[in-house]
Amino acid sequence: MNGPNNKMRASAYLLMAIAFATSQDAIVKGLQGGYSTWEVVAFRGATALPPFLLWGYFARLNFFWLPSAWRLILLRSIILFSAYMAFALATATMPLANAVAIYFTMPFFVGALSSWALHENVPPYRWMAIAIGFSGVLVSVRPGSETFSAGAVLALYAALGYAIGQVLSRKISQATDPLIIANMQSVFYFGGSALIGLCVYLFRIDASAAPGFAALTKPFIWPPLKDFAVMALMGLFSCLSSVFFVRAYQAAPASFVAPLEYSAMIFAVFYGITWFNDYPDYYTLLGAGIVIAAGLFMVAMDRKGRAAGPAL
């Protein structure tokens, strides 16, 4: 088995990462409509950098030193940036529920990739937990025929790209501090999106006729102080979630951690009620219950495996 295996620690890190990530997504949802996609992502990356630098200073890390795995860190950052942009565009071309349903094919990709790339053993019950959790997502979102669209390809790429990024996290984090890995990710979120914005401005790109890409070419709007403060909070949440995601995949096999990401549905329901007065229906609650059951099933089987012999 590749690397350490502390499933309780991985679960705690993952839940903290999901909490911060869904908080960030709720902020993005509140801001959407007034700003272009590249601008929101650029502010997310830019406002995350100061917390990273401050954290690194107190942790006595040198962000200007290139670690031995810098090529893989660079590759991971590029893939995750492209996956995030693809998902953002997917939500602009199709209903959010459909995009989320397709995105949550991610644990299948993680399970397959971790078995092939990391030589990790993926027990049958973990595949079962992944399938059960995904069925819960489908019950909640009930994707319709419009799922099969150009946006579906973007959402599917987002799932694949994120899976590759998290498998790389597992590989890289054994030799590199997670803070350095996450900081590089934010640098690319800022730099990549700013480059897109620059191209839109210099070449006067107008995608308003293409519904899927219209949000990408909106004109830049300097946010007022209130919105800027909210964006700064988004950056802080991005910083924290990025680090905890890396630590989660560092602490336990990727095939164990990935299905736990379905817990994002629970946080999404919470924010939907408290922030947007969006109450879930019966199917959403039923799907969330299935997701919880899948996670508990996997944890119970892992405990049973530890009691019977070496951890899987």
C-alpha cells in the first residue's frame, strides 16, 4: 500500500475540507450573475494567496523553494484549474443539479485511477459504497433528458480532472508539505483565470451568443467594498479547503476518501435552507440519507477489516 493509512484522520480532514469548500460555493452562488466566471475565479485565487503566505510564514515554509515533485505539483494545479473552470461553465449551460450529478462520477474515476496509478487495493465493499453513494446523488437531483448536452461533457471532464488531481495529491503529499501544494493551486487559479480575462479583453472575445460560454466573457466589474470583503472570505475558505483536501488524501487511500465527498450534499442542503431559503424536497432528503448510509457502511466495513486483520 502506498503511504500512510489513518482513516479517522482522513475523514476529519475531508469533512473540514467539504465544510469550507461548500461555504465557498455558497458565496460563489450568491455572487453569480454580476461578475464573469474568470473574474470570480481570479478573485478566489488572489484572495487565497495572503492567508497561504501568512500560514507559510508561521509554519516556516519557503514557497520560493522548488520541491522535488514540482513537475507533478505543476501538472496537478493545471488540471484542477481546468476542471474547476469546466465545472463553472457546465453550470452555466445546464441545470446545476444535472451538472452535480455528473460531477459525482468522480469517486469512480478515483477508485479506478488509485488502483492503477497508486497500486492501492480497492476492496469490493468500497466500490459498493461508491455506487450506493452515487445512487443517492441521482435520487436527490433526478437528472432529466437535458443531462445529455455539451454541458455534460464539461461536467464529466471536471469529474475526471478532479479525480486525477486528488490521486496526484495522494502521490505528491508523501514528500511535499500540503500547504505548498495547495498554494500552487491557488496561484494557478489566479494566473490562469487572469490570463483568460486578458485574452477576452485584448481579442475582444464575445461569447454572448453561446449560452455555455456567455458568463466567461462578461466585462470586468470592479467589486464594491462589500463584495470584495465577501470575495476575501471566499479566498480564505479556498485556502483552508485546499489544504484539508490534500491532507485528507495524504492520510488514507484515495478510494476511501473519495466516496466521503458525497457528504457535500448534506452541507449543500444546509446552505440552501439557511442562506437561500431553498427547502429540500422528499427526494433530496431521501438521497442525502442514502449518501449518509453509504458512508457509514464503508466506515463500518473498514473497522471490521481492521479487527479481522491488516487495514485495506
